[in-house]
Amino acid sequence: HAADLYRLDSDDLSINFGLIDAQKTKALFAYNSVRETPRTAPNKLRFVGLDADAQYTLNLVWPVKFEEYRPSSIAAVNGQTFTGEALMQFGLQMPISFPQTSLIFELNKA
């Protein structure tokens, strides 16, 4: 029940934040679509505040059944392990989703 809160830059199309424990071993990140993007694709979600040298397993934990306009990279990366540096610098391309959609990602140090 204790974590550091990271409010991520918002483009008024989504509200995003992360919660990371003090040891940087566990994290939850939320992508919250407010309205439909006028662009080809939404911005990437960058997992700010992680340990750059650590390995993290990334899992979409909510919603259990994710409905999207078309298949995205989420299914391909779900359950995969990445460096903290890659997650912070490159992030994850968010899918085109319906307005008022929330995605919750759990990261655990491998």
C-alpha cells in the first residue's frame, strides 16, 4: 500500500500514471483513454521511474478481455521480459481503443 506516484505527460487524450514500490521491484501503470485520438495512433506509454538495469516482466492485468479496433502489439508483448531502460525510453505503443478505456499493466522485476 505504499508506492511512488509518477504522473506521466498527458496530451488531453489520455491520463496516465504509474505506481512503483520503493525497491523498484513491482509497479502498476495505467493508461486511461479520455477520448478518441485524432491521430493514426495514440502516444506510447513510457514506464518512467523503473530501475534501468533491471529486467521486468510486463503483463496487462486489466481488463481481462480487451476489445480494440484492430490487433495491436499488446498481445505480442504480454508476459515478455524487457529491461527497465527499454521500458522507460521506448515504452509501449498504445493501441487504438474506444474512448473511456483503461489499461492496467503490472511490472515485476525478473
